[in-house]
Amino acid sequence: MKKVLLFGLLALSLSSKAQEQKNVVKLNPLSLLLATGNVSYERAIKKNQTFQIGGYYSGFSLGDVKYSGFGITPEYRFFFSGAKQAFNGAYVAPFVRYQNFSLKDKDTNEKATMYTIGGGATIGYEKKFSSGFVIDVFAGPSYNSVSFKNKSQENSFDIKGGISGFGIRTGVALGFGF
């Protein structure tokens, strides 16, 4: 009888722990289309608020320019619909972003370093299922300010792709809560 009672208490404890999951790790599979690996960690701060920090590494080409580097994006999420509960429902999330890229012109072999700092806000919908699986869909406006350090001291680097100025941040992230 004691073993059954002990097993029941252990199962109840594990069940309540599963309901109190405050962490989620996610990957953005759409970023793979841009030769980018993107991972995020999200933590519940209050019943309807979370903090997320995302990072990525990328290496891709636009035109004659090869980009390789990383970025980091912290954001704070406010869940405002449904049960108004972290990881479940519609949210709005202001964010900032820092990016650091090495650039190389394939034709001239000219090299430069590019830094961006920016921010914006996304609106999204996140759902955490009882299994722990999480899906997160988001989109919103962003703005980046770009700074270059050109190693050859020439000012002929041709940057394409709308990296500076206004843009759109969008994604679909899949993950697991614990």
C-alpha cells in the first residue's frame, strides 16, 4: 500500500511539474531557406509575459556579395488573447536586434565588416500543446541601421537586399517546452 501511495504522489508531482513548464527551446525551419541556423530560448516571466532570446548564424550570397555572420534578437512578449497565458495565444513583442557580418565581393575580393542594430515589433500566435510541442508564427515591421568597416579603405562595396532601413521580420518556429 505504501508503494502505491508513494507512486501516486510521485506521478502527481511529475504531472504538476509538467503543467508548470516555464521554458521553451525553438528552431525556425524557414531560416534554413536562407542558409541560416536559428535557435531561440523563451522563458515565462509572468502568467501572460515571456522573455525570448534568439540567435542565428548565417552564410549566404546576394548577387556578388558573400555574407557570413551572426545575429542576436532579445524580445519581450505580452500575451493578450484567450486565457492570456504564456506560450498560448496571440501576443505582441517589441524586440531589438544586433547583427555582425563579414562581407566579401566575389569579383574584386574586397572585404568589409557590417554591423547592424535595429528593432521593431512582431505580432504572433504561439501554442504549446500538452505534449510539450510548441508552434509559433509571427510577423511584423523592423528597422535596421547599418555601419561598415571596409578593410581595403575603398568605398565601392555594393550592398543589395534591403539590409538597411525598414523591413519585415517573419517566421515560423517549432519547439518543445520543459
